[in-house]
Amino acid sequence: MNRECYECGFVASKNASHCAKCDSPLREFPEDTILVVDIAHNGETVKEALDKLKKEIDKSPASSELLIIHGQGEIANSVLSHLEFLKSTRVIHNFTPENAGAVLIEI
Ligand SMILES: [Zn+2]
């Protein structure tokens, strides 16, 4: 099964460790446990991206992990500060930026 680069969306071959297009490291995500959702590359406004983020978190079962692709810029800043808030209010367990354009959320 091929993997998609979560930086640029390029489909990498199964054995590649780095994306052939943008050279991002490819991590093996067990697809049944981690849902990858792009909230920022469809022309979303900051508000729309945050709404998507909230919806995905609401849908996610406890103890699951969610990889959110937020890109860089205004949406990224809003997403990260919103996650900070959700963590402080214990809606999510934790979050870890994967790279400049994606964050891994532990529900
Ligand atoms: Zn790539």
C-alpha cells in the first residue's frame, strides 16, 4: 500500500523513507488508528478550518489520535492556539506538532 506525504500530498512508494517530491520524512501511520484530516488546503477561511477541526475532534473516540494538516500561516496559528485551549480545558489529552504544517492530536 502506498503512503501519501502529509506535507505535499505526493504518493510515495511503500518502502520510501522520504517523500520523493518534497523530501519530508514519511512516517508510518497505522491507518486504522490515526485519522489524517486536511483542514486547510481547500480554500478554507480560518473560521471554516477551526469548525472542521472541532467537528473532527467531536467525532473522534476517546484515546484515538488525529493528524490534522493545517498548513502554514494564519490557520496554523489559530489551530494551535485553539488546541492549547482544548488541552487546558481537558477536551483533548495532548497535541504535538509533527512538522510546520501538521499536528498530531491525542484525544
Ligand atoms: Zn512531500
